[in-house]
Amino acid sequence: MSEPSPPTAPRPDLRDLTREELRTFVATLGEPSFRGDQIFRWLWKRGARSFDAMTDLPPALRAKLATTAAIGSVEAARIDVSGDGTRKFLVRLSDLRDVESVLIPEGDRMTLCISSQVGCALACQFCATGTMGLLRNLTPSEIAGQVLLAHEELLARPHGGHPDRDRPITNLVYMGMGEPLHNYDNVLASLRILTDEQGLGYPPRRITVSTVGLVPQMSALGEAIAVNLAVSLHAPNDDVRGSIMPINRKWPMAALLAACREFPLGTRRRITFEYVLLAGVNDQLAHAEELAHALEGLRCKVNLIPWNEHAGAAFTRPTMVAVRAFEQRLMLLGVDTTVRTTRGRDIDAACGQLALSNRGATRA
């Protein structure tokens, strides 16, 4: 009886590779490194889905690639459109798991909010994604592929039902499902791919990475690439933060804010502190005063987010009177503060609502 054949190793997904890694990969095939640059441009600038489409590569190389490598892609299983023009993508992955990303038109900006994990392990009590637990990390191809998918949607349906919202994607925010810095290596690779000038070429200043406060990874990110940092703070002290964010037990506010003070900031750049306002929990004027004191001396702004409801959560959205009073108190104390406009709430696409519900939505 013959021995069973060993399992075949999966072919590498070339969309998981940075351009430098692609140059190294083609060298292992006996090809000049500049072929890696050509392949990278085909994958990201032109959105090629097959090696046959790469018409300036020699036929022999295309045949070799077809047997040694793969081109990953993600698909839109569903696209929901809000009354305010926000579009939410139910993104289908190769293993048939799903994540969500959100395309948000506002003023002269078109922002894409992308996911980095299927679910999230950090269990912030006010966030719907945290109720899922962590199912797996996304690969660089799956993270950056959400941007290609949204580009394709804009080309195919530029208005999304709203003629005044026809513009390219201007900004990327890693604020979708998952904690980006919990998937640090893949997120960093995706950032290198998305900022490469031979691909989509997003300036780092147009990209924001959000974190609940994984201190070592924050330091590593600041040293690796000059993107913007957003910190999900959501409380003025350890008692409140620890009651709603389990991560605070490992990295309390003193350690988190110390890392923020050490984070390298370019000229005219600031850290954004995200602050979800929960009625009766963290929205009192005394909380605003304590928050202003904690942030003293930091180059920062505070982004206030009235809590967006989701099923099963035991919180209440504060009144706009309370939100504006909190905002005014922070500003009087010298803290640059804005209130985030809620977008896509009617399709569960607002901040904190992403959990694959797709309630009450309409197909684009």
C-alpha cells in the first residue's frame, strides 16, 4: 500500500507581499527584481485579478507565476446604503468569513473605514464587534483588498445614489472590526502596500490607525511608519476606563498616556483621542475636567462620539445637550474638541456598530 502524498503547500498570495518582498520573490524564480515592481503595479494600481492580465510580463513568467503563486481578492457579498450616502460593505473572505468596511462621504473627504480582524478579542463593553470574540486576523491582502474593493465600487457606481457625493477615496482609517495593533505585522505590511507610490500611493498623513492602547505596538508603529494615531480612550480615569475596557487592566492610563507623549509626531500633527460618550458613565462635566487635566501638555484633539446603540448593550446614548456641554467644557479648558457626526446609523455602520448585522439596509 503506497504512502499518502504529503499535503501541497499553499501558493503564496502575491497581494500579501510588499513591493520589496515581491522583488525578492521573483528573484527566487530566477527573474530580475524589476519584474516585482511590474507585478506590484498590476496588482495595486491596475487591480489585476489574473496573471494573464499582466500583458507586459513575458508569457513564460506569467506561466511560471500561475503555478507558483496566487492573487488573493475579497468580494462584496452585500453593499448597504444609508440615507446619508454612507455605504457599508459586507466583505466576503476566501474562507467564507465576513468583515465589514464603511465608505463615508463628508464635505470634500471620502473616508474608508477598514477592518483588520474578524471580530475582536478586547471586549470593550460598548462596542458591538467586541461581542463576537476574535475569530482570526486578516492578512495584508485582505486588509488592503478592502480599499481595492471600494475603489471598484466607486468606479462602477460612483454616486451610490447620491449625485453630490462623487469623489475618490481621500482618507483611510483603521477603525473597523478588530484592534489593528493586535494584528500588528499584517497591519504594518498593509500600510506599506497602501502607501507605496507604485501602487495606490496613499500619503501616510491621510491614514489613521486606531488602537485601544497596546503600548508596545504603539511604540513600534511610531518608529515604523508616519501614519496618524487615534487612541480609543473613552474615560478620564482608570476606574471608569477599567469598568468598560478590559485592556486598561494591562495598560492603565498612566502607561498609555506616557506612550502617547513619546509617540513621534511630525509638524502640525496631533494624536486623536476617541471618546465615546455613555450617558451616566463618562459624560459628566466633572469627567470633562478630569480628562482635560489628564491630557495636559499633549499635542492632541478629542473626538467626542455619542454612543451608537446596538442590541444587548446596557448603555444609553446621551442627549445632545449633554454632548455639547461636555464639548464646551473641554474647549474652555483648552482642549481642541469636535463632536463626530454620526453617519450610517440606520444601516448599523456607525462607530461601534459593526458586527455583521446588516439590519434595515437597502442594496446599493
